[in-house]
Amino acid sequence: MTHDEILAQFGPREAMDYDVVVVGAGPAGLATAIRLKQLHAECSVVVLEKGSEPGAHILSGAVMDPRAITELFPDWKERGAPLLQPVTGDQVLFLSASGAQRTPDWLVPDCLHNEGNYVISLGAVTKWLAEQAEGLGVEIFPGFAAAEVLYTDDGRVRGVATGNLGVGKEGQPHDGFQLGMELTAKYTVFAEGARGHLGKQLIARYGLDEGRDPQSYAIGVKELWEIPPEKAQPGLVVHTAGWPMDEQTYGGGFLYHLQGHQVTLGFVTGLDYQNPWLSPFEEMQRWKTHPAIRAHIEGGKRIGYGARAITAGGLLSLPKLVFPGGCLVGCDAGTLNAPRIKGSHAAIKTGLLAAEAIAPALAEGRAHDELAAYPAAFEQSWLFAELDQARNFKQWFKQGNTVGALMTGIEYWLLPKLGIKRPPWTIHRKMPDHARLHAAGQVEPIRYPKPDGVLTFDRLSSVFISNTNHEENQPAHLTLKDASVPVALNLERFGGPESRYCPAGVYEFVHTDGADRLVINAQNCVHCKTCDIKDPSQNIVWVTPEGGGGPNYAGM
């Protein structure tokens, strides 16, 4: 049965009305809800979270700049916020295949200095923010995936509907069927993270990206390790550039020492890469074998794994933040600062700004209009100034890593020393990430070594420790516009890149009965959104599975 047929037979849906509905219980969404209750205690606010609990789907490095959380809660230390490990040292390494050159501290651009910042588990910070929100009277519904945007007759956003539960693989309701719920509001805030399913629809419907550069993305593949106590260096922050990336492929590694002899490490690969044989997951495994990285984790044990796409286009790719009835915040808009490798402070700040525009609108009795005060305040904020300084970062790297590193040094190191706070030039780009792949026959295949099961691993064992689970009897949430495209185009021309860019082994090509076909193992999906971004024909569309499905990250 189609969605409309289900509604016709089982509808109407139950509806609940609020002043504000927030989609996504990440830092941006929770900051929005908290600030709203701080400013307007009487307003009703609900936050929907597709994960099993707040923080279950949160994945980040992470080194946190506390500036925004301090604006939200000046007394966050007294409240017990889990910002427990101050940064104690920075290392920026340029790797060759076997060696490492450390950049002298005086030459490191300001964007990579982390004095005053904290090495954190963003999942733990998110759980703490959820507790603070509930203490203020915010309702949080975990396990409820917002699957549909609701509109008024004249095209304004009036809320969202959650997905139906208990629908089988073929679309037929079964014994556990439960119709989705409508949550309507005066204003709806979308805080789904990078490449949000509904945010993507809103950007297209309202033309929010008109006149902007195409958004650019990267995928971060991350692991959490317990290491021997004698190797622990709490607060040490290491960033790497160079190997294993080639000159034309953007990417780099991070390794952060937490408290409790744990290390969080990962590798970020730009999704504008050109070689269809490249595997971001395998590049991360290969990177760990470098002596400069191996030295930190050898003798330890891997205890966590995850992957997530991140926005990297910056200010020039930022869509219009508002539309009739709502707004975008955090990475749903794309406010991550790529050269700083930080997004959580930006997400929280956008949540504050959005709430500070919504609260007076509610007080004035307004609803479903455009919150012009939000983008106006954003343009006057410290966040705008920060992103403005970084606006050329990804554009320079389109011209190769040498040019990118050189111009980052000029814009972040030389110009400030000359008293120039923002680059006097602006560089644009026009090509989206999915259009960058070369044909498979134009480049040499990459031969990755087999995992040793000690330092390097395969994808399926990695997904296992991400605690990923989906109800098996449900429609696949990884959908194809045209089922013939994966073989006829992707496999034929590009060598089947979906079998490599997915970090969870969701996609595999099999040859049976004399023909190739694509198998989609949707139960493995860690919700990274890479397929929705990198598919060269934009034939794959990620939609929400049943609420509560996906990874259940711990300590990430």
C-alpha cells in the first residue's frame, strides 16, 4: 500500500499542537528548545528524535569550543556539563608514507589552535543538554522519526508527521501497525544534522540555495579506543594532513586523547573525491597503520565505531535559513567551520539565534510567517564573522592540497599578522560533489590491504560495535528512483562506487543467473547519508526508517 492509501484506510492521524516543534535532538535542536524556555517559559516546545535516545545518533570528533554553550548556560561547570578534559597540547602533522613532519607551533594557523577548548564525547554532551531541556519543561520524544513536512493550504510549514510503525517490507500494515502522528506548531525548527532528509526537501521547495555555491560534504569515519594507561596523554589533540590522500583528494586525520586512557580518532575524506575506487573506510584503516598514529593505539582495544557525513561548504554554500513557518539550524543548514574542524559550537549558536527570533514572534501572536530576525541576527553574530573568515577554505582545496594548505596559511596565519581579519577575495565553485567522479577506466584501482583484526578491521565487524539495529520487516529506507541505474550506469561506468563509499557495507553488487544486481543491506545503515550525497546519478534517496532504528553510539 502507498502512504496515501494507508492514510485513506487508517486515518486521520492523531494530532498534537505546540508553539514550536523541533526536529532533531542534537546540539542545535536542544539549544533552540532550551533558549525558548529560558526566554518564554510558558511556550510549549517538543523535540522529536529519531534515535532511541538523545545522543544515540550523535557522532563527532570532538574538540568543543565552549563559547556558545557558555552563552546558553554560563554556569555549565556547576551544572555538571561533561566538558571534562581541557586541551593540553596541539600537534599538526604532515604525513608521508612512512614519516611525519610536525608543524612548528608558531606556524600553525589560528584555526588549529585549541587553547581553552575541550576534548569531549558529543554524545554525552547531547544527553546532558537533553536533561537540561527536560528540566525546563521541554518534551522530548525519542524513537520518533519526523518523516513528512506538513503545509498549510497556502504553502507554509505547519509542522511534521512521524512515520508509520508496523509496515512490512512490501508496504502492507501488519499486526503491530501504528499510524504516524501529526505535530503541528506555530513554528517548526529543523535540526536534523548534515543532509537532513526534510531539510533537503525544504531547501528544494523554497529555493533556499538559490545563488549559493553547491554544498560540499565530507565523511568522517571514527573509532574509539581504550589504550594502555602508560600511553595516555589526556588532552592531546593531533591533526594530520597528507598521506594516505593524494594531491587531488581532500582529507585528513584527527586523534584526541580523552580522560580515562581513551583515544578517539578518525579520518575525514572529502566527498568531492574523483577516484571511484576510493573507499573512505579503507583509507581510515590504512591511516591507522602509519607509525605516527599506530604509536598512540598499539596495544589497545577498539571499543566503538561510527561514520557520519559533515557539511564543509561553509558560508558560501549556506542556504537561506528561514522559510514561511520555520527555519534551519546547525548542520541542517551547514554551519560547520571546516578549517577549525568544529561544528558543535556553531550548531548551539544557531539554536540560540533561532530561539531569540521565535520567542518575540510568539509573544506578538505571530505564526507560520518568515522569521527574518533570525538571519539578520546571524549576520551580526560572531559565528558569521568566523564563517566569513573561513569562506574560501574548501574552494582552495578544489585546486589541490598544496594550494589549499598554502592559502589556508595565508588566510589564517599571514593576513591576521598583517592586521587583515578577513580575506579580501572570495573564491566560488560550481560543481557538486556527486559530479566529480572520473570513469572507472580512467584511473588506477586502489588495492587496499586485508585487515589484521588487531589494528585494522572490516566493515561488518565495525558495524557490529556501532550497535546498529533496524526492524527487519519494514520498507527499505534506502530507496532508488530507478532500479536499473546502479548496474546500467554506476557499475558500468564508475565500477559500482556505492560498494566502496558506504562505510557500513550496505551496498554490494552480486552476479547471479548471468546478470549483475545491487543488493541493499539496509539493516547495516549507520545513517551517515554518504550514499544520498555521493551517488553519481543522485538516484539513491535516504528516507527515514522506523524511529529508534540505526546506531546506538556509546561514548562517541
